[in-house]
Amino acid sequence: MNITADIRYIGVNDHQIDLFEGQYAVKNGMSYNSYLISDEKIAVMDTVEAHFGEEWLQNLKAALQDRHPDYLVVQHMEPDHSANIRLFMDTFPEAVIVSSAKAFAMIGQFFGTDYAERRIVIKEGDTLPLGKHTLRFIAAPMVHWPEVMMTYDEADGALFTADGFGKFGALDVEEPWTDEARRYYIGIVGKYGMQVMNVLKKAAALDIQMICPLHGPVLKEDLPYYLNLYQTWASYKAEEEGIVIAYTSVYGHTKTAVLELAEALKKNGCEKVAVYDLARDDMAAAIADAFRYTKLVLATTTYNADIYPFMRDFLSRLTEHNYQGRTVAMIENGSWAPMAVKVMKTMLEKSKNLVYAEPVVSIKSALTEQNRCEIKALADELSKA
Ligand code: FEO
């Protein structure tokens, strides 16, 4: 697949995968992107995941048309992109690796050699001339590992963004970009908003005609849309007005409260209400929507003098990803000593700029009329702009 006259896509689609990074469900698989830049010199941008080495090598050889690559640019050392470095180096003994000092330390760790005789160590601002194309390197630490370098090709205005601007989903499946890109970003890069902002500032100075990530499609149209979304996500702002209700329920009473709240919100005209059963629905989608929307309702049972494990997991992930600046409401249930609200508030203590909506709904076993009035009052409160 030609991206431009000189840049070819040589990546692969993975439909065998069950959980990406061992935790994210990817119903439409995953793509591991790799690119070939053909000029007087030839550069390959990253490799692919371990299981796809031979397929990638075939793609690469077909694109090379009997020429030989000069450089393997390693932007990111996570194995979904770096696993086939040795295969490449063994196949093309004349080639050298171009990467950051931190990446070469990791190459040593993963492969038992840091290719000291076959390497070019680059840093922020360094360039690699290929002929008509010159690659300029942009440090992008923690997007999503510390060694990451992005790469800008001025000739085609192509910004190679490593994991940045990636998404879940293989490229041979048609699906909208935004939801799976958000779920991917929040889950994988979301903790490092400040570092993403730093890279976006550098990107703002470039004439970008296309974004070439290591997962998901090459982005060529409407680039401000994607750049603005990343700005929103990196700054932890909500994308839009809306309410996520994340709950756990053991015998259904807490679930009843949640469904009544959702119903009351819809009656009040709230259009965006997303309800997640944390034991059964996709946790990463619940987390992504919590960042997407302005308000979050947490509903859970007291359990072993703590909270239900799936809610604990949800809150751990939320706070780990720097959840902040939202309105939060709480519903708890406990048959003899409800204390879920106390535990949840403690877990959220480090989250900045949260506003707690009233009233708190405290259920003892099953809903009472008093609880139903509180749910109605909470729905009215959350329905305010
Ligand atoms: Fe796609 Fe951080 O690896």
C-alpha cells in the first residue's frame, strides 16, 4: 500500500490476539504498522509483533524490489514493534539501527546485544538524510515508554508518531476511529498527559500532511480533528457533556438503583448516559467514557469492609490515569455497615478538582422510598448543565 510516492505501508494485521498488552479486549484485532521509505537510502520504520515476523519480512521484501534497506529506525522498543529487530538484522547484514540511547539499552536487554558496531544513536533534533527525504527526530519520552522518538519527514510532511494517534483494531476491519482510539489512548498513554502535551507543542511547529502511527490507520484528512482530540485528552478535559454510571451489584438492588437513576436522567433530557456493569462490561471502555464525559456516578456494595473488587479495580485504573476535573456522585449499598462511599472518596483523594454531587444515596439492602427520592434528587442535580 502506497502512503506517498516514496513511503509504503508494510505492517500486518493481528486477528489471533485475545488481549492486547495482556489486558485490552480487541474484538477487531490489532494492526502493527511498519513503513518503508525508499530514497537514495532506504529506511524501515520499526518492525512488528513477534508472531508476524515472516509476514512482515515478505511485505518488506516485496516493497524493496531487490534493493536493500540501509536503516532500521526504531522509534519504540515495546515488543509489539521491536520483536523482529534480530530477524531484520540477520536478514540484512549491511543495515544499521537508528535509535535513541535509551532504546539501545533496551535492545541490549531484549536481544543480548546492543548492536554496538551497527548503529547510529540519535537524539532530539538529529537528522538522517536519505536523499530527497531527511528524517528529523523528535523525542517523545513516555509516549508511551521513555525511549520513544517520533520522526518527521519534511519532504512528504509525514509525522511518524509511534504509539501516538494509534487505535485498537486491525486495518482490514472498517470501524470509526474515535471510540477505539480513545479507549486505546486513555488505557495506554493516558497517564502521561503532560508528556503528550509537550510533544503536541513540538508538532504544532511542523507542517504535517499526514500522521503515520504504529497502530491504526494513517491519518491524512482533517488533521486538526485528531490533533484537537489529543489536546483534549492530554489535558484531561471532558470531550462533551454526559454521564457515566459505573456500578457493581451482587443481588440486583444496587443495579435497580442505577437503572432508576439512568431512567430519571433520560426523563430529564440527558442524552448521553452510559451505564457500565463493571463485572461484565469492558473495563477499558468504562474508563475511556469516564474521561470522555463530564460526570461520573459510582454505585457499589460494601464488601469485606471495603468495596466490591471490580469497583476497586475501576477506581485504581481511573486514578492511575490521572482522573480529574469532573463531577462525581455516589451510591452505596451495605446491609449492616455501608461504607463504600467512605472507601471510594479515600481512593479519589489524589484526584484533582473533583466536585461531589449531592445527595449521596445510601441503601441498606433494598431501595426505600427515601432512597427513591434521593435518586430523583440526584438525577435533577446531575441534569443541570
Ligand atoms: Fe504499541 Fe507501546 O507499543
